[in-house]
Amino acid sequence: MLDAHCHIDLYDDPHRIAFESEELHIFTLAVTRLPSHFAEACEYLTNFRYVRPGLGFHPLLASDFPAEISQFEKLVSSAKYIGEIGLDFTVRDAEKKRRQVELLDHILTLTHNHEQVFSLHSRWAEAQVLDLLRRHDCRKCVFHWYSGSLKTLQKIIDAGYYLSINHQMLISKNGRSIIQATPRDRVLTETDGPFIKLDGREIRPSDIKLAEEGLSEIWGTNPEDVGLRIRKNLKNLLKQGDLPPAL
């Protein structure tokens, strides 16, 4: 199973969530919102085979933590996974939008070899994120919880990029239309935990089976076939040496 976008560090007990993913063999990208959070995650995720930390700088924090940019620069060479990064144009302040673009452009310049996997936030800025990725010739990109237009989605697919699908998308009309328009070989699964709730509790990586079940209903197949498809997509995205033993 795959959880391509989960904020493990934001749970009350991150260690318990990480150990649960490890024991269940759920390949989990533990995205972070700031470089300092990535540094902390690297410490407690040492020797984990299935849980991998992502070096992140959330766009909504771009204006509030300028000192973290130098931390990102120091850590980027050691990070195989970059996320959560991107743009969020739900903010109305033009200066904050400018700083987001400036930060994302800088991050993509720092990752010039583009061998890392990127998990991208793109709310209300999907076309702008895509433009920056293409300008920097980025390759291994995953649009997390995509909610933009189908026209831009087609451009994302044409660029060779992936979408990570979560439970909330599966139960919304817009989310289901996006899933239906996405080729099966470009789909990954995510929880975006702990932000999504299930029956009043926080979603966990172990709930990723719900995404597989939802995809099986949309695709008209069984969850086992969905799991096989997702694993194949993950293998296509990662280097062979980065895969855990069971994949």
C-alpha cells in the first residue's frame, strides 16, 4: 500500500503512526511544512524502510519563516523526497503570492538534478505550479489533492506527472470527475492525514485501503487490482534502489 502524502509529524503521537505504517508495510511519504520539521523527522525515522521524510516548505508559510530558506538550502542535497511545496493562491495579498512564487522557483533551482520526487500543493494555482515545473524541466512530480480544472489536468498528464488521490476526493463530485479524467497509470494514493477526518477521528496511513476501495468502484475492478496498479505506478516513479523490500 502507498500513502504518498501524510503529515506524520502533525499527529499527537508521530512515532506511533510511523511504526504502524512500518509494521503494515505501507510506503509512506512523511511530508513536512518547514525544513526544520524535516530535520526532526529524519532523526526519528532513521532506519525506517517504508516511511520516508520529505523536505518541505509549505507555500502558506513562505512569508512567515524567511529564515528557514537557508535551512532548506543546507538540507536539500540529502533529501530524496521534496514536499510539501508549491503555491496556494487562496491568499489575496499580492506580495505573499509573489513570495510564494519566488520560493518555489528557488526550490526548483536548488533541485537542479531533479532526481527527487516532488509532492506539490497547487490550490487555486494549478496552472502556475505546472508552468514552473515545466520551466525547470522537473520530471518526478506528484500533484497532491488536485482540485483544479480538467483542462489544466490534461496538461499535467501530458507533462508526465502524477496525481495522489485521497478519500475526500473520492466522496466529492469534483474529486470523482478529476479521478475519472486521470489515466490509471498516473494515479497514486494518499491520506493527507491528519487533515482529513473519518467518523470524527483523524485519518491514518492504515486507512489508505479506503482509497483503494474507492478507486476500485470508479474503475470497475477489485481493490487487489487497484493495489497492483498503484504499486506499479510507484515503481515507475522511483529508482529501483529506493523501493522497500515488499514492493
